Amino acid sequence: MWLRIDGSEVEGHDFLLLINMHSEAVSFSVPIEENSSQQWLLLIDTAAWAETHCNYWSVEDATIISNNYQVNPFSIVVLEEIM
């Protein structure tokens, strides 16, 4: 399941929550509008592999995500939209 939080009403960025409560990894398609400079940054991933980063990255250190992102079992991911 994914949930998009619209930040436009407060002149902020949108956030995308990717939630996987299944016992297997799930690949999510990240929404990208055609002909735009829209990108998504990986800010939080609760998967075990990300624990060495405390499961969090600052905007300056975040990875740009385009097209798809695989969410590990029983994990939640937070992406922030940048333009």
C-alpha cells in the first residue's frame, strides 16, 4: 500500500509512504508526472539493511528514487518529493 501526503496547501513538499506488511519484498512504482523535473528522495527505510544509517538520511545525503523502489518485508519507507 502507498499513501501520498499532499503538502501543497502549506507550500511544502509532498511525501510518499510505502508500506509493506507482507512477508516478501514488494516493488512499488513511484509516481512521476510526465515532462516534469519531479524527483523523490529516500528519507526513511525501516528495513534491517538501513540500520547502519539509523534508518534515516538527511535531504543532502538522500538517494534519488525514480521509477520503482523495493520495500523489504514488514517495512515502511518515506520519500520526499523535490522539484
